[in-house]
Amino acid sequence: MRILTSAITSLLMLGTASAADMVRPVYKAPIAPPPAPTWTGFYVGVNVGGAAAKGDLDFSIAGGPAFASIGNAFSGIAGGGQIGYNWQFGSFVAGFETDFQGSNLKGSLVAPCTPAFCGPAGLSASYSQSIPWFGTARARLGYAQDTWLIYATGGYAYANLETNALATAGPLSASFSQREIRSGWTAGAGIEVGFAPNWSAKLEYLYADFGNVRTTWLAPAVPLLPPLPALNDDARLTMNVVRAGVNYRF
């Protein structure tokens, strides 16, 4: 009888322990969030946006004062591609980027002139400018948090400036055409966000200043008529660019 009682007691205790094991909560390790993307490495991308340029123009006769000063403001669409490399150290990112853009920026004007000065000589000038392409080579420095990167950028800028002008003096007239590569500097800022593995989207603003350049227009000689005086064109070119783009990181 004592042996039977002991066996029953052991079975009851075993059953109680098994029931406790069945209701014991099971803890699972929390799922770690996906790691933030690293910005280190090469990348390529495309972009599109809008650009607005301004030519500040001063026209003068060689050896004389300016007879006309005017701003030629024009805007258009620009788009192209970029390639670069980033180094990430902690939360900071440094890099280098170069881009090339095609554009349809073009503007024209008729230069005003003071009647007291231009009236007797019959001086006038019409003028047009266009920028079919431009590009930059810039350093970037930014701060990265999660999938976001905020950065400042600056460096070298260049642009193909095409100029066409028509100058008149009394019954004489002459037309001029010139293509030149303007060099200058650029600075701006942007924000970039990773939206898929190796992919990111960006929004960027750039200001570019291509400096002031003097061009002297020489009219061809006309038989039996006095030559037209040389016309100086002092032109400073600046540009603002706002664009969105997509990059693929290798």
C-alpha cells in the first residue's frame, strides 16, 4: 500500500511539472531592424530639372563709356547624368561628383540706348545667348542618418555659351556669332535618401558663376564708307539649377 501511494504521488508531481512546462511562456529574440545603407563606393545616376541663367551685359564703343547696360534673363530645362564616389566615416560622408547636362536655355533682347548718346550715331544692338550644355566637378560633404544624407557641395563649373549679336550705326550694320567655353565656380546643397538596396533619390540646388568676360566685335570693312567702331561686350554669366535625380551605388 505504501509503495502504491508513493507511485501515485510521483505521477501527480510529474503531471504538475509537465503542465507547468506547457504554460511556460516562450520568449523570442526581437527581430533586428535592417542595417542602414552604407554610402561608401562608386555610384552613377541620371537627373532632370530646371535652370535659370542671367547675362549682365554692358555695351560700349572701344575707348568710350558704356552706351547700354541690361540683364538678359532666360530659363529652360536641363538634364543629364552624374558619376561619383563616397567615403563614409561614422555619420559623415565625403565624396566627389562630376556631371554633364544638356539644356535648352536661350534668351534674346534688344539693348536700350540713351537717345542723347545713340541718337546722333544711330547706334543699336540686338543680342541673344544660349547654353546648349554645361557641367560641374564638385566635392561633397554630408551627414548621414538612417537612410538619409544631407550634404553641401562645391567646385568647378563650365558651360558652352553661344552668343549672336547684331550691331548698327546709321546705315551700317554687322552681325556677330561666337561660341565659347566659360569656366567658373559652383556651390549648393542637396538631400539624398535610400529607397531600395543600392538605390537612392536626390534633390539638389546649385548656383554657378562663370565670371565676367569682355568680347570685342570688329565689323568688316565696307568700301567707300568709314569703318564701324569696335564694339565691346562685357558679359557676366550666372546660373541657378534645381534638379531631381536617381543614383545606383555599386
